[in-house]
Amino acid sequence: MSATLSRDSWFFVIRGILAIALGVLAFVYPAPTLAALIVVFALYAIFDGVLAVVGGFSVPGRPSWWLIAGGIAAIAVGVFTFFQPGTTAVALVLLVGIFAIVTGVAELVTAATVGQLVAHRWLLALSGVVAVAFGLLLIMSPGDGVLSVLWLIGFYAIFAGVMYIAMGFGLRDMSNTVKSVEAETTTAHS
């Protein structure tokens, strides 16, 4: 059992180191990191689209044209993303901006119309104002929005990496404890 724990501890440490490396790359080399993420998404969309088309033709009875059409659309999005990565990144940020504005306006209208039915409705209104401001910032400067998303990925990757490394060292300590208990048990039975 201790050998398994010891082996598993290094798995977590290596995983943590790789996650931290990704996070650092997102900060130090944002353009290549973004390009790599976009290429991975493009390949995923193409692969998923091919599987959807195959699945659509494999439906018992008759082909599922909706699934086939969705697969063709996914392939088209993947190919477009592959050849126009900058446009894809900016389009995603613009969609997030529009979503934030729509959500913010809905929250503001709700806060204004619920009257006294909802305690602390000002929190909903504040959330709406922040969402609208965030959405407007993304729409006015989508390039900075892409960079912000990369930074969020970088922060998350570094945080996750630190947690994985801590988990790995915790497993190593547990492995050492198990080894000493096994040694004491073997000595006691001898």
C-alpha cells in the first residue's frame, strides 16, 4: 500500500508542476498560449463535428439530419477557428460582453420592479450595474478581454498546481506513515 501512495504522490506533484508551468506561460507568453488554446478548441470542434456526423448517419432506422447538420456546423466552426484564430477569440469576448449586458439589464429591471418583496434588492441592482459595466468594457476593448481570460486561466492553473503539489506531499507523508506502521508491525510479529 505504501508503494502505491508513494507513486501516487509523485503523480500529483508532476501534475502540479505542469499546471503551474501553464499558468506562468499564460502570463509570460500570452500570445502563444492563446494561440495554442485556440488551436486545441479548433481541433476539438472538428473532431466533435466528425463524430456527430458519423453518429447522425448511424442512428437506427434513418439518419438524424439534425445531428448531421450540427456536426457539419461544428466542423465549419473548427475550420474557421483554425484559419481565423484572432476573429474567434474576439468573437468569444464580444459574446461574453453581450451576455453580461443582457444579464445586467435583466437584474436592474428586476431590482426596480420587485419593490419591497425582496429584501436587499440593492444587491441585485449592484450586480446588474457591475455586469453592464463589465460587458461594456469587453465590447469596447475585446482584445483586453481576451487577455483577461488568459490571466484568469493563468491564475487558476497556478492555484490548481499549488494544490496538486500540496496533495502530492500530503500523500508522500501518508506513505511514510504507512511504511513506519508496517515496519513496526513486522518487528512486533518477529
